[in-house]
Amino acid sequence: MSADLTETAADQGADADYDAVPVGLCVISRDLKFLRVNETMAQFNGYPVDDHMGRSVSDVIPEFVPAARQLMDQIVHTGEPVGPFEVSGETSAAPGEERFWMEFWSPVTNEHGEVVAANVAAVEITERKRLEREKDLALAETRRRLAQQTAIAETGQLAFQDVDFQTILDKAVAVAAEALDLPLTKILAFADSAEHLTLVAGIGWQAGLVGSAAVGIERASQAGYTLQSNGIVIVENLATETRFSGPTLLHEHGVVSGMSVTIAGSDGRPYGVFGVHSTEPRLFDQGDASFLISLAAIISNAVRRERAKAQSTLLIREMAHRAGNMLQLVSSIAAQTFRHSADPDKAREAFNHRLSSLARANHAIAQQGWSDTRFKTLAEETLSPFAEKIEMKGNDVLLPPELSFDLGLVLSELSTNSIKYGSLGRDDGVVTLDWRTVEAENGSRFEAEWMDPMSSGQAPASDKASGFGSKLIHQLVDRKWQGTIIVEQGDQYRMRLSIPLPHASEGTSGTFAS
């Protein structure tokens, strides 16, 4: 270092307070070596003052070398000061922590007017930047929550208006995408067969999927897992998720993070699942979860209103139709029961039992407003006197009310036969009722199996051609619903029913003969 340059640096720092001021000060030569450093600047850099002298910027704060070289070139070229300006980075004083400074660079010249070094003054503003950042984050959070609350209010208001139900679903997925700033949102509806969920509304999915795509309800899928959970399901990274694998629909769209929650139905059976998804890593907080839960609750209320409106219309029409049919059915049961009975008391007992079964089946379906009925509810109501002796298993299937009523009568006859000949007449006997829906070439079918362990060779009344139970079951299953009945008899009695499911617009033309 030349004597002139040393003297110049000394002149610039001749003030006795140079080391004491709370501003970082230093002098840097044109080749980026420290000529003088005060205590404050040394603390910024994380080295003692003596460790700076004669050392290059690249040795002390290597992260700042590119910016320092650019600033020095500018000062040498123009001879003008630069700043104040903001710089940020890490130093040895706080490794791994980003810090911020406001700096001012001014040229140091020799007696010939040549720039030989630069005076640097720096004030740390890390704390101020932190407060500004927190303020900005708080403001952004406030705006986000306000957008979510506005979306909830708008969707809720729409749900109480007399608008098409699909419009409400479309509004919900749209506001969820906007308020949460997510590319993919969806509402999945539980199919009547309870075997899958259908994508009924959504944002961001490939063309043609909304209205047709199906998602499984098995626990391995996120939607299936959500249906079996009591609360909201949050996924941070689908690729590393261990609770479930996620359906193909999510993987094909590159989903990484997301949330899902069950949409409650009107009768204890879920309507479906509300899901929101991100194609980038995303952390969802409690506010985001509460927002999605609120939207799901709005949809749930809309489901109840839609169902109540449909039930009201259907019930008025069905009451008139059902009254005539019920009288005809009671008359037929009475005629069949008393016609060939030699014992009036037994005939009266059988008639009363059948009326009670008919009443229970009617009550189960009336609770649903004579609309599509949960077969599980129907079976539990009809077979309630034997609840502890019957094992039931099957999907939460919805069936048309007329078919549900007739199946209630079938179950009643099977239970009556089991009391006389099978397991329900024994203290330790247990009957199994299993059901499902299956897809066939000509449409969906409902299948049920009644399995009753019993003594070999002891045939139940329902399998006797002349028995009333047999006539009733065949009248309903074979003639009225064009179904099939398969009976297996050996060490146990097994009856399998298979009935084609009618479309919503189709009626039934079969009658019960006296």
C-alpha cells in the first residue's frame, strides 16, 4: 500500500469518534481491501477490527464481493457517491440469518483527483425490515381472511335463494379456488350405490371430467379416508402421505398438497366430499381449514333444503297413490292368511305379525319422505325385533321407495320363516344379511343374500310352493320387479335375490294378487 493512500485513509478517519459511532464505517481500496474499519462495522461482519486490516472483502464477507466490485467500478468511473441503497446477506456474525443494511459509498481521492478508495457507511435495518415484513404479512393475512369471509357470505346467501342446486355447487368450488388461491377445487357426491363418488362440480380439472369422473370410497383414497374421518383431512405432500395413496385423479393433475372434508347429508348418510388441492407445496392453517368446513356446511344445508323440497312434492303425490296400494295390500294379506287357515287364533297372530312388519317398513320409508331410502335403515327398522341376532353388512345403498317397501315385506317373511325353522328361533342362532349393488350390461342390479344356518333337510316355509311367504316373495321379486331368486338348502338355508334397479323416471306395473 502506497504512503499516499495510507495517509488519505488516515485523513478520512481522523475524527476521534470514528470507532465510537453506531454507524458502520470503513475504507476500502480499489482492489477491495480494508484500509480502515470501525468497531460497529467489525461487529456487522463478525470479525475483530484487526482481522480486517489489509484483508480483502472476499476473505471477510465473500457474499458481498460482486456488489462491492460493481459499486467500486461505478465510483471510479463517475467520481460520484452512490446511495443510500439497501443491501442484504449473511455474515459471520450471524451465519444462516439474512440481515439488511442501508449503505452509502463515496469516493476517496488523492492529490491528483484520482479515486483510490471508497468510504462506506452502513446502518443495519434488519429489525425494521422484520417489522415491515410482519406488517405486510399481517395485512395480507387480513385481506385473505376477509376474502374468505366474503366468499362464505356470498355462497351462504345464494344457498338460501330459490336457485338451481348445481348453481350453488358451482359457486362453492369457484369461491374456494379464489379465496384460497388454489388451482384445483372439487365437490364429490356419494353415489346411490355407495360404491364411488362422482365429480359433480370443480375448477381446474381436465375437460369432460366434471360430471363423469368417479373416485373410489376405499380408505386408500383421500376421499374415502375423509368419509371415514371425523374432521378435516390436510395433506402436506401427497407423494409422502402414509394414511392413503390418493386416487389417480389427483396424481394425474400433479397434486401435492390439499384439504378435504365430508359434506353431511340429510339423513345421516354423507352427501359427499369437498376437496381443494395445490400443485405446489402448501401449508394450510386453521383459518383455511375453518373456511373449507364452513363452505361444506353451507352445501350440507343446501342439500337438506333441496331434499326437503323434492320430498314435499313427492310426498303429496305418493300419499294418494300409497293409500290405495296399502289398502289393496292389506286386503290381499288378509285373504291369503285367513283363506285356508283351520286355526283362527294362529291366523290372527300371523296376520297381526304381517301388519306390524308392513307398518315398520312403511315407517322406515315414510321417514325418508317416500324418496330414495337407505337400505340399511330399512333393514334395521324392519328387523328391529331381532337386532341382536342378525349380522348386517353392505354399502350405504339408496333404493327407490317402492322397491324399499317391497324389500321390507320380503325381509319380514324371511325373518318369520327363520323363527319357525331357523336361527331366529334358537337362543344362540345368528342370521347374516348381506347386500350390494352391481353393474351389469343392461344396468345396475341390487343383490341381497339371507344366510340362515339350520338343521339339514328342514325346509323353511318360504321354499314351499303353497306357502304364503313363498307366494309373497315371488310375487314381489319375480313378477313385480322382474328379479331372480336362488335358494340353496343343505346344512344352512341361503336365499339370493337379484333385482334390476329402475331409473328415476321409471315406475312399476306389477300387482299383488289375492
